[in-house]
Amino acid sequence: MNKHLLKLEFDKILEQLSSYSIIDNTKDLALNLKPINDLVYLNDSLNEIDEALKIILRLQRPPIFFSKDLSYIPSFVRKGGLLDGLEIYLIGQFYKTIKENKIFVNSLLKENIECSKYYSIVSTLNYNEYLHQLIERSVDETGYVLDSATPTLRQIRGKLEKIESKIKSKLQEILNKESKKLSLNVISQRDGHFVIPVKTEYKNSIKGAVLDVSATSQTVYIEPIEIIEIQSLKNEYLREEKEEVERILNNITLDILNEADYIEDDFKKIIHIDLVFSKR
């Protein structure tokens, strides 16, 4: 930035503008704006900002439900990349933003609020209702793939829930039966395996695998043989769950790939909306 603009504190103006922006890309764009010399373009921009201010004063700022950069996603999926749950959730929020902006612009029209420039952008946004609903029922805000993603996943997790309950019930039964041989009457875990703390002198009287030893060597942590047998079945269900989750993510990624061009273009339009309403 040249010294004349610095003297005018143009950099501070841009920083303030950036602070009003929602999307990370818009913030970066705001910080790198340059003075406009084209009078026609300048007047058009001012008219757009004036319209944005009136919209905010009459109703509110258009809704945007995400802040992170998603510009890399179209090229990533075109190259065969597999999106994770968080990235898919971000696309869901992107579609929610499109949907709610279309609803918002209709509210403006009903109220006879001037919004021709804003409408001209929103009307060209591509809303994929099927993909939006698919994402909403498939992943949450942490990127976790939900049971509701597919009936198969729900069924597998139901089996896992039952088998974990069975493991805990069996362990409690062992604890009650062998309480005198235990250092503590508790169930703990070692590397994802359920174990019971057995006094060293009794380690050979309880069948199972020794997975750990206490620092004092007074206690051994044993996975009882009954649990090992149940755990093998649980591991099989865990493998099935992993495969189903990967299949779900892959299928949604392919759906997003089909929309990549629209996502790429519409993301730029949403950034423009964010920037205009930040300038108000």
C-alpha cells in the first residue's frame, strides 16, 4: 500500500470492513481492496451498497451459515478426493445459505423493499434440495456420520450398542463372582479392550489375556476369555461400521462432484453478497 493511502488510513478502513465480513475469503478480499478509478463501476458499486443498507435497515442482513473457505472443494473432488464429514457438513451449510437467501429475498419482495441488485444474484444461485437434505440427515456439525445416514448404518450401530451392553453385563457378572480376587471392583479399558484389575496372586485363576500390569506389579489387567469371544464379534461390527461410513462419505462426495461447477460459481456469488453487505 502506497504512502498516500496509508496517510489516509485506508488500511484501517479495510481492517474495519474485514471485521464485518463473515466468510474467511471475504475477509481476505476486503483487506486487499484497491481504490476504484472507474466512475461507472464506482457508481454501480455505491448503488449496490445503498440498496444493501436499506435492506438491513428494513429487515436484516442476508443469512450466511458458514465462515470457512470451501473454494478448494470443487477442484479437490474433481481430482478424486474423498471429503470427510466436516467438509460435507460445510457444503450442507453452503446449501442452507442458498436456501435461506432465496427465502429472504422473497420476504423483501413481499415487503416491497428495493432489492433488484441483490435479487439478481440470489435468483441465479443453484439450490440442490436433495443434496442438502441428504447431508443434513447424514452428518452433524462435528463431522460425525449420523445413524440416520442409511438404514444399514443404523442397523450396524444397533448391533454394536447391544453387544457393548452385553460386554458390560458380562463384566459386571465376573466382577461380582470374582470380587475377592480383584484389586478394585471396577471395569476399565486398555487399548479399547475391557479389562478387570486382578491381584497378581490370582492371575492364573481367571482365564483370559493379560493386557497390562500396574506400576507396583500388584495388579494385572485381564481381558476375560468370555469377553474376548464377544469382543471378536464387536470388532467385526466395527469393521462393518467403518466400511459403511466410508461408503456414505464416498457417495455424498460423488453427489457433490456432480454439483462442483455450480458450487464453485455460487461460492463466489455468496462472497460478493457478504462483501457488499459488509460495506453498508
